Amino acid sequence: MNSLLVTGSIGIDTVHTPTGSADSVLGGSAIYFAAAASFQGPVRLVAAVGDDFPAELEAPFHRFDIDLAGLEKRAGSKTFRWTGRYLENMNDRETLSVDLNVLGEDGPPVPEAYADTRTVFLANAHPAAQLGLRRSFPDAELVVADTMDLWISIARDELMELLKNVDGLVLNDAEAFQLTEERNVVRAGRKILEMGPAFVVVKKGEHGAVLVHRDGEGALPAFPAADVVDPTGAGDSFGGGMMGRLAATGDRGFGGIMTAMAAGTVVASFTIEAFSLAALESLTREELAERERAYVSMLDVG
């Protein structure tokens, strides 16, 4: 298996949904990604928290196959915090408060032992920080980045430079439209390919995801989940499952990415069944494989 590394945020979330609320629970793009990817194989984590990070939130880190040598607990800094509310449809959400804290400071150092990493995922962060970390892995064979509307608005030049230095980009449909000024997913994806990446994965929430690749286009539906408790981290879990499968198989062709997207779709369908990482903490590889078989069978319309 190719080594897989993720860099991104670890935070403390307070989440309100139509089903209930969770106060001061573990969150952040990097930990959702790493937990989901670890079902496919080991994951290296590069992230920072403040010295206020609660000891009780560290327990989930050790329940997954995550190498924590790159996790910095920074003295004198505070951990990233986010509070949000999901609307009745569970797709739309509003941010009630956000404190960047350690995320607004210099990024964490990359351990020398990680220098041989071959597969890298740059989870959502300022594109300048993502580019700096990308340059820490000049020999990486596959580098994929995530981004968001904020960076498209305020750091477009840095984002455009990043796109020249990655193999793939993951973003949602609204972000793809914002980046390209297109209103069609395929046209938006094709325009992003002109910016540098070999492929783009456009997430569409409950409507699945679209792959725009230099060898063609494809689409997958979401898994039809009956119990949606908290959508937080679903997109990051999707990315983790996808990249974990790509690192495990080494197949970066069109078909390999589509198969990896299916793996991401399935693990994300578990994430949304509980607040924070609770559903992934209790998930077994057997349960994951059983749902993936059901999902693949559902896709067979021949």
C-alpha cells in the first residue's frame, strides 16, 4: 500500500440539527478524513491543536489506524472552534461562530519520517498553507486538495497556483460554480481541468458526486440513508474513504477513481448517522464491506 497523509484542521465543534445538539465534540476536516481512510489502511496525520485541547477528545484518535507523530499540541495557542446549525432539510447550514485560533497561525511541522509519503490529501485550509505543505512532498505520486468558498473569494490567486501543483481537486457544486462562473457541473469541472488538475470530484450532498476526468465523466448517487443525525464531516469522510482506497489500490485511472468514490460514499453514509465520530468509532470493517456490497449491487441496473 502507498503511504497516505492528510493535513487539515482538528477542532472542537458545537452542532445543532433538527434531531438534536452536540456541545464541544471532536471535529475538523483532518480527523474525519483520517478516521474514514483508516478503514482502508494506515494514515499519517499532520495537524495542530492548542494546549486547551481536552484530554477526553483525544481518545478517538487511538481507536483508528492513525499515525499521530505529526499532531502538534501547540503551547500558548487555542484550538480551532466552530459552532453551526443545520436547517430542516439537513443540507443547508449556517455558521453561528468560528474561532480560527491555531488555524490562523503557521502550519505544523512535517516529521522527517513522513518524507517518503506517496499519497497526500490537502484538506480544506488556506491555499497558501496547502501549497507550502504540498512542497514538503516533492516525490508524492498523487496529491489531491479540498477547498471552500471563502478561499475562492479571498485567496483566488493562491488557489490558482495550488491547482497547478495538484493532481486532483475536491469541492462541492456551489464552489465549482463560484470558481468557474459556470452553472453546469460538467462544464465547471472541465474548466477546472484547464487550471491544472487531472481530475475533479464535485460533491452534490444527498445527490451524490460527479467525477470530471481527462478520460471522461462519471456520476455516483449518495447511499440512501434512512437516519441522518448530523451531516458534519460527511464530505471529509467521503474524501477519506476515496483517498484511502486510492492509496490501497494504486489505481489512479478513471475506473479506479470511480471505485474509490464508491468507497467514500459508503463510509460517509455511516458518519451522518451520529454526532461527531461516534458512528465511525463503532463501525467494523465487516459492516463497511457489507454496505459497500449493497451499494454496488444497487448501482447494477443491467
